[in-house]
Amino acid sequence: MLICLDVDYRPDGSARPAAALFHDWPDSAAAHELVVRVEEVEAYEPGQFSRRELPCLLAALEQARRIAPLGTVIIDGYVTLDADGRPGLGAFLWQALDQTLPVIEVAKTAFDGSPHALELRRGRSARPLYITSAGLDPQDAREAVGRMAGDHRLPTLLKRVDFLCRHAP
């Protein structure tokens, strides 16, 4: 199964990573959804975002693997931060997964110094998404995200997982 992940951080120091598992890129609804409660997360530290987010993503992936075998992982952000391959969250996730699952990151904003990210315009939006990947050819990643359901800039299941983590108790 394919899986979209996102994390919401709470004022009490906890987090709610959420996952939407689906069968194929054009699917408009998740086959399975889950939200995990992580009691304590690292404080936000500029330039060290992966130290905070990675354990949350791994907690959701652990639960998701109990539901079904996983394929490509789709998250918000950048796999690599520049053309020289400086690692972003997706690169750290790919390494933590022993490079066994491809990771696609879909960023809503351009990161300074990231002209390597492939632009993707969806729907009628003039603003592109920025696609990077690990374990999958970047052009294939861009094409896959382009095939995801939704008439708007952000694919339906990425919006859904954002909603799930933000509104979980």
C-alpha cells in the first residue's frame, strides 16, 4: 500500500502523527486511516527538524505495517535540501527505513537553494508543488504525485492526512 503521513504538534509537548493508506495513486479515499499519540517529542530546533519529526513518522509507520505491507511513503517537505544532496527529512526517513521504501516529499513552498526540486502544477493553481524523492526517480515521483486524486493544488489524501493529525484528540 501507498501511505501519506503528517504530524501535528501539541502545546503539551505531544504529537499526533497520522497516516492514510491507499492502494493506487488515483485513489480518492484511504483504505485505512490511523492516528498515533506520541507523548513526548523533541523541542523544535532550527536546522534539526528531523530530530523532532522522524520518531513521529516512524511511530505511524510501525502501526501502519500492522495493517498492510507498505510501498511508497509520501510526506510534506524535502528529501534533499539542495542540488548537492544535503539531507532533508525525507532522506533521514529513507535511511531509517534502511532504504527499503521509496520516499516522496511534496513541498508547498520553494526552499532557498533547492532548484533541483521538480515543480508540479495541479488543478488550476498557478503555484507549483515541489517534488523530491529517495529510492524513486524524481520524474517518476513527480508523475505519481500528479496522478493523485484531487482537483486542487494539494492531492486529496495529503489534505486528508493533514486534517486527521490536526483534529485528533
